[in-house]
Amino acid sequence: MKTFLSTLLLAGSIVVSAQAKEDSLQFAKISTEILNKGKAYNELRDLTKNIGHRLSGSESYEKAVQWAAQKLRDAGADKVWLQEVMVPVWVRGKESMQIKTAKGNWKSLKMLSLGNSEGTGGKDVAGEIIMVRSMEEYEKLSPEQVKDKIVFFNYPFSQSYIETFRGYSDAAKYRTTAASLTAKKGGKFAIIRSLSSAFDDVPHTGAMRYGDDKKIPAVAIGSTTADELAELLQSQKVTAKLNSNCGMKGEKLSHSVIGEITGKKDQSVIVVGGHLDSWDVGEGAHDDGAGIVQSIEVLRTFKNLGIKNNHTIRVVCFANEENGVKGGIQYGKTAKENNEKHLFAIESDAGGFTPRGISLDMDQEKRKQIQSWSELFLPYGIYDFKNIYSGTDLYPLHDMGIPAAELVPDSQRYFDIHHTEEDTFEKVNRRELLLGAVAMTQLIYMIDKNW
């Protein structure tokens, strides 16, 4: 009996070893293919330099839709289509802000209106600045102290977190709520210190939202400007004057872009994607041109290596992640209406820097299975499988019970350039970008084979 059991265990270990060797060889083929022949870097150059930033509802976004559809066809997709989605149209227009002290002249500051903010209608709006360093400090102010003032929320991006997304999450509430909080107490407009890990004079935009109160403007300034303004306010009265033309211009019909290679076994869907839109400054290279070209690279690699995928592998270039998530919401709604079976979804929306891990937003059984493959990923620098979150565009799928994930690149430089004019193609390294595509392709290969 012992001999029989020993034989079974030995046979089982040989099978496991053979499978691990086969998977390891396939991982190497994927890496070699992408690092040597991958087109993601050149495609990112094309997207950023020939189209540029791509705010939802803009002409440049519509050019990007056609660009993405063609790139998916070129990559070998069996089917490519556009999914209709209504998106908000927000326009920045001309904007400027100046300050002066009691004894000084007006001085212009670098600034950016926050996304979705209303402007001043092209008129000057001026008032005295009052500064708070935290939400708790603001809550202690009475309406009388805030009325007709400009509130400067000088809350710094925390440098204490090694994972910089935690610092971003900590500070994000100031960007999203500053205008609404200021309006509730009668203030004229809000200024925030940018959500930036850098110590420079580059302002960061990003989405804000309104409550039920009056819609007043909200703008961001860079870190060094914030420090200089804070120092001035310690000793004297400072007045700010804002003139801006930004605002919402209704909605328009737009599209997410979808391409797929049909599964040989069944029509169950594995999604890989990023968001095609960006803010209207910079070139949207890391956020999220990188995720788009990496996702297309996954599909291209399956085709080029002749991998016979069991399940349908679908690339989704989501519309409107930045200021509405309408593309992700519409994709989830359509998938539910069509009774499509989704096995898994992963998004790349954290920059094109060196990949370090994969965040797994799913039940414990699925998490453990993917974590059991970790040794296969180690030679490629992928070691971190501990996080539990997924891409913003995938939340509707996750809410439907579909296992979701997000690529986790090294984040130390991401929030230096996030949502700024600095997010350009030149900030992206070719090998780092392609290694992200390698990791996603390897994971999807394992999911397709084992689920």
C-alpha cells in the first residue's frame, strides 16, 4: 500500500514539475517576443505625439478612438468594434490667477482649474485668502469666517508612505471636495495644494465634484507655490484674483474601443484594458497611454506566438475614466444585459514604470491560486501579490462578482507627473513599459490555461 501511495505521489510530482517547466518555457517565450519585437513603445510615441492629450468629448479623443481601432486590427484582433457611451464634455478655456499683498503688485501664479470645475465666466473674482492645513481645521471655521473669502487647502501629499498610492488616496479628498466645502460656508472659490509627490512648481489637475450648494471654482497650485503662499499668509493679508472660462458643456455620444481574439474552447471572456482618455494637459503617456498600448501588446503576442487561447481575450480601451468612468459603467451594463460570462479582468492604469506586482481583487480561493504561480513571475521582477484592489474601470465588473486585478508598477515617480503637463512620452522607458506588457500577457496565459 505504501509503495502504491509513493508511486502516486511521485507521478503527481512529475506531472506538476512538467507543467511548471512548460509554463516557465512559455513565460520565457512571451518575454523574449515582447522585449525584442514589441510595438507598444512605438505605438505610445504615435499616440502621444500625433494625437496628444485626449480629454473625453474632445476632437483629439475621437481621433484616438479611430487610432485604437486600427491598432487592434493591426495586432490581429478577430473582431473590433466601438461601444457607444455618453460622456460629459468639460472645457478648460483660458484661465489665470494672480495674488497681491497689501503693499505689492499683482503677481501671476501657475495654476490649473480642477477637472469638472465651473469657472468665473470670464470675469474676475477676487477676495482675501484664508489658509487651512487639514479638513479638521476647516471644519472649525464658522461661515462668517469663510464668507466671501478664498479658501486655500494646504494639505501636503504624505511622503511617509512607501506605496505612493496611499499618499494619493489620503490627499484626494481635498481635490474632490474643496469647492463643495467652501461653497457651503459662502466662500468665493477654493485653492488646493496639488496632489503631488514632487517638490516643484507644476500644478496637477484631476476630477472634483459638487454637492448641492452653489458651484464655485476650484484650482490647484504646485508645491513650491503652495509653500511660498503659505509663508506669505503667516505675516500678511493676501488677495487672490481668478479669471477662468472652464465649465461643463453637456454630454455627447462617444465610444470605448474593443477588440478580441475568439476563444477556441468557449466564449468566456478575459478582459485586459486601460483607459483611452486623459486630462487636457501633457500627453497622457503614463496615464493611461501606457495601459492602452500594453493591453494591445497582450493580444498581439498571443497572435504572434500562435498561442491557442481557450477563452476569448478581449482588449477594452475604456472611455471617460478621468472625469466620469462612463466607459467602464457602460461596459459592465452591456456585459450584464448580454449575459456574457467573464472569467477575469485586469487593467493597467498606474503608469508604465517597472512592474512589481499584480493586485488581486477576488475571493480568497482565486487569490491563492494566482499567488501559487508566483515563482514563475519572480525572474521577471514580479513579486507583490498582496494588494486587494482593481482598476477603476473594472469596478462594475467586480460588483458583478468577476475576479478583477490591476498591474502594480513601481510608483515612486508616478505622482510627480500625474495629471500634469509633465506626463509626456519622454518620461516613459521602453523596457519598463514592455515588461508591464510581459507580466500581463503571462498572467492572462495562466488564467486562460487554468480557469
